[in-house]
Amino acid sequence: MKTKEIRDLTPEELRHQYEETSKELFNLRVQQATGQLEKPSRIREVRRTLARMLTVQNERKREAKA
């Protein structure tokens, strides 16, 4: 997901999407451990997407405090 797409999500949608992406990362790591991973670059993409989501969540928390 792109940052703009993440920013357009509601807090509830963002939390749900974060959970789904975390599960995807777990499954990719399992596939990597068993040698079934076809696209290793996907792990990097998913990790970066998770980081973007956390960044947006933290920005929203900071804005709420201010």
C-alpha cells in the first residue's frame, strides 16, 4: 500500500489492515523457512507497508495530543 492509501483509511480500517498485513508477513516467513517462497522481495514490501502503517498511527496519536 502507498502512504496516501494508508492515510485515507479510518483508524478501525487501519488497525484491521495492519493485522492482515502482519499475518501475511508471518506466512511469508514460514514459506521462506520451508523453501517455498517464490518472491523474496515481497517480505521487504510487506515490512515497509507495516512501517508506514505504524508511522501513520503514531502521527495521528501525536496530533490528538496536541
